[in-house]
Amino acid sequence: MTWSEMQPLLSQACSETFSMVLWSTLIAVVAGLPLGILLVLTDRGGLLQNVVANKVIGQIVNVARSMPFIILMVALMTFTRWVTGTTIGTTAAIVPLAIGGIPFFARLVETAVREVDRGLVEAVQAMGGNTWTIVRKVLVPEALPSLIASTTTTIIALIGYSAMAGTVGGGGLGDLAVRYGYQRFETELMWITVAVLAVVISLLQFAGDFAARALHRRGGRSGPAPRLRLLRAKEPDAAGVGKVA
């Protein structure tokens, strides 16, 4: 197979993989972020302590995360058909990819949020901040570098999952490598596909690490004090009221 014959196949496969990973990542982040924060808030000593709810959510996340992706795809075929009308193709592959990515990202979020300094949370509580204020002003901003790194890890994992989805008709680079590289003995095309995946993953990891380091340095320069001062500034100035009185 010549390069002119390979190029359209590679372009289409890259486009399909990009589409699958993009939409499944968006869904995983949107659903996994609050789920991971909820795991922290409902844990012992958390702001919304509820041991029963925490155990139930944690067990669901553990079961979903421990299931091999190839089995998850088969188990979700009925649900995938109900959502998309089919079980074959790029659109159908997004459903199991997203569902597989949600618990994976949720655990990473939980780990990132637990690293936030407990003293900052207590300081905002002392200033009258409620749970939503603490999540929005402290937990998420302080954990943002780790959350960026977690998102990068999730994207790379979903690229691997998408390659497996290709083996059962999901399209993308995995499907190209199997149908042409393995079944049609186009070894050169298979290794080009492997090289493309390696380059894409390396670039994503570099970009994610760069963004996480940049946010960490910016946070290190500004520190938590400005945010706490902003919160404090919104409170009534008791001393000023007393002077006016």
C-alpha cells in the first residue's frame, strides 16, 4: 500500500478517534468532577458527611472502574442502541467511552481535592462561607493544577479505550490498525498507526504537564491570601460600622 493510499485512511481514522475522545472526555469531566467532589464532601469529616451515601457512591465507582473496557462495551450494547440507535460506529462508541471515563476521572478528582490544605477550608468556614462557596472558591481553584493533570491522564486513557472500541466496529485508529494492519497484513500501515498514537499521546502529555506547571507556579506566586482577602472584603466591616455609629 502506497502513502497516497494510506493518507486518506489515516486522516479519516484520526478524525474518528478525535471525535470519540473529545466528546467522551467532555462527558467524563462534566459528570466526573462533581462526582469526585461529592466523594470528598460525603466522607468522614467532610462538609456533607454521609457515610452511607459515600460508601454507595464509592462502590459504584469502584465496580465501574474495575470492569475491563471490552466487557463494558458489550454490557452496554442495549443502552448504547437505546441512546444512539446503533451499536456500531463512532457515535455509538462514545457512550461506553464516556461511561468508562466517568468513574476513572472521578477517582482522580477525589485524590486531587483531598490534597487541598484543610486550613483554607477552615478559614473560609470561619468567615461564614457555605459548602458551595468552599467548593467554588477553595477546593476547585486550589486543586486546579492536579485537575488539569487528571484530565490529561483521562484523555490518554480514553485514547487507549478508543483503540479497543475500534476492534468491535467503533472506527478510529484502532479499527484501522486491526482491519488493515492485522487482517490484511499491511504491517507498515499498522506501525504508522502506532507511531501516530505515540506522537499524539506524547504531545498531549507535554501540553497537560505544561499547563499544570503553569497553573501551579501562578498559584504559588499569588497564594491563597488574595482569595481569602476577597472573601473577607465581602463581609460587613464591623469596625467601620462601629466608628460611624
